[in-house]
Amino acid sequence: MRLLLLLLGQLANPSFEEGTKGWTFETGAQTGEGPAAAVDVDGGEIRFTSDAATRLWPMASQTVDCPAGSRVVFTVAGRCKGLRREGSQYGNANAVVILLDAAGKRLGILGSAVLRDDRERVDLFVHALAPPGTAKAKVGFFSSMSGTAWFDDARLTVAPFEDRAAAADALRLHLDRTYPYLDEHGRPGDLGDGDIGAALKGMLAPMKDLHVWIETPKGPLYTVEGNPSPPNWNARSIRGRLTEVLLDKAPHLVGRMGEIGYAFVGAWKQEGFGEVEQALDKLAGSKALILDVRANGGGDELLARRIAGRFATKPVFYGLAQARDPTLPGNGFLEPFEKRFEPLGKADTRPVVVLQGPYCVSSTEWFLLMAGALDNVTTVGLRSRGATGNPQPFELFPGVKVWVPTQRGLTPERKLFEGSGIPPEEEVGHGEGDPALARALEILSARSEAPAR
């Protein structure tokens, strides 16, 4: 069965040795009446050339049988010169897969990464799962930007969902072209037999990446279990020091420790976060504040910005994020983009200590960088774990998605913190009671009692 379906996916004249024989041309994009892009075969590659006056861009395509329940992987080598958008042009220069029913009705369309500027030869790929009702797959490529794009060596695989070899190949292709931590975490192992969730977990576990996990109909499966470091907070000590409780609703705890406000923020999640903010508002009369994120494993970074924004007097630059560029050969990256947060109302300029530790990951590590960029904040505790990545889903089987990081995090000095973490300004280790909390209270008591200058 597998061999039959693979043969169904074979393309005619995939490397253009016979010119454009076997390929059909239709409109890929159009912006009005006017000249069409030039299409010809140049040294065994099909070439698309446009300029600012071009108004119609043809797409080269072939249509093959594709039963419902098939996995489609379409790959084509592409390169370009001076490719750029001008005027009302669409930003397309890529490969596409269009899934069709028996009557030719479009059921779905997926595209590869887009070529731009000057690019050396690189494989573009599209992965698609054919839903119920699918009968055909149209695969092709075109460019609707000024400049020149070349395509060559088109390859197509059509295999049933249950073909694990095809699934593993598709996942590896996705990782090879998009995963930002190939140098830090490496590549997956083999996809074994048995339950698909357990098999995927075994395949991905060698990467040892907290942000690589599997979404299944039965619930999530994590490829990294637990945290090897002991917690550096002590719940009993924390509660023993509270003189007033304003909010006690897991995973958050807000109150006072004498004249010093205290907020244990256990997650950056929307549910209940408004109550955290309201409780923080009630601490406005405290001389100083402790923000304890030692147990916070991340969540919505925008919520972390809302807390950091309370202490900012101006926009604050706190780090950079960088994604792979699938159109670059090798392990190429786009230029990183800066991460900033804005002031949130009148700045709170009281002395603040942020408590941190090895359970701080993901968005909480971005929060630690935010805290480190604020003048009135001191970070105390232990180094964070060093794991971030903005994971996004890759649907490998119907109802089964592999979540994989799409970005790597950098400090303002452009230092990668994956695996190394964010260090505190003052390191305080484990010990009897809660040494980090005790040190935070010492620091803030001294600062709040110091005479104003």
C-alpha cells in the first residue's frame, strides 16, 4: 500500500530537463490588467522574472491523486536574486500545496517559507494532512515579487497517515529547517512502534528541550519530566512571615510582611491575574515590595510586562528574540528583534526585590530580564533554568501535534541564555528556612530605612 501511494505522488519532469513539459500554468496572483511575469527554463531550472510593471504572475503546478488520510510532503529547491515587493505586489515566492475534492473544490492550501532578497539554493518544503473528502493534491510554485526566482528538483511524497517512516521524515524536515536550538539540543531519535504518543515521546526525548511536547486527544505528553533542582522557596517560611494576607488563591499569594509588601506570583495566566493586580494595588502604602517568581514556570509574557510596567518610567529594552530563516542554507537565522515593555501608569519607584530560582523558565525568564533592566529592582536567589522558545504546533497526525520552539532568547548583550539561565544580581542558595526571602527582607529593610538624599 505504501509503495502504491508513493508512486501516486511522483511528478512528471521534476527537474525541467524537458523544459516545462508536464507542468500546467495558471494564475498564481494578479493585481490588475498588465503584463505577466516572464517564465522560462534556464539551465535546468524554471525561472520567474518580474518588475514593478508586472500585474500577473503564473504558477507552475501539477495535480496528483491524493486520497483522504494521506500525508503530503512537497519539496522544491529554490533560489532568488533581488527579490522584493514593489507597489501592490503580493509577497509570494514559494511552494504551495492545494488539497481538492473530487469536484475540484479547494479544501485547504498551505505554503512554504517565502524566498526574498538574494538567496542561495535551498529546499523549500510544505507538509499537509489530507482531510476527509480529499481526492487530489495540486502542488506548485511561483513568485509575485520583482526580481528573479528559480525553482528546481521538485519532489513529492504522498503516504498514508499511519506510515510512520513518512511521519518521522516530515518531522525531521520541519526541525531541520525551523528548530532554533539544533546546536544546543540536537536532533530527535527514531520513531518506534506502539502507541503513537509514547513513540513520539521516545523520539523527541533525546533533545531534552522543555518546550518540545506532544498534544494528543488524551492530553499533553512532555518529553522532559520534572526538574532536577530542588525548589529554593519554602512555603511554610513564607506564610510564617506574613502579617496580613490580601490574596490567597493558588498559585498566587499576596500580603504584607510588616511594612514590606509581598507577592508570590505563581504563573503568568489570565485566570485570576486581575486579582493579583488588585492585590498589588492594595500594597501601594508599603515601603518596599518583594515579587516572588521562584515557582513561576511561565505563561503569557504580556502579563509579565504588565507587572514590570508598573515600575518603568520610560520604554524599557530587555532582550531579543531570534527565529530561524528556512530560506537560508544551513542553520541560518533572521536578524533578532528587540523586546520592550511600556510604562503602566505612574511609575512605582519603591525599592523592589525579585526572587528567582531554577524553576523560572520561559516567560518568567523574560520577566527576570525585565526586572534586571529596572533601576529600583534587585534580583536575588539562584540562576533560572534557561529554557525558552515560543513553541508552535506542527500537526503530525490528525489530533496529534508536536509543539516545537520557533525562537531563541537573547539577553540585551545578545547572549543566548538557553541552557545557562539568567543569573541573579545577588546569589543566595539553599539553607534552613528560606534564605533568599530572608535576604530580600534585609535588603529592603535597609533601603526603606535609609535617609533620602
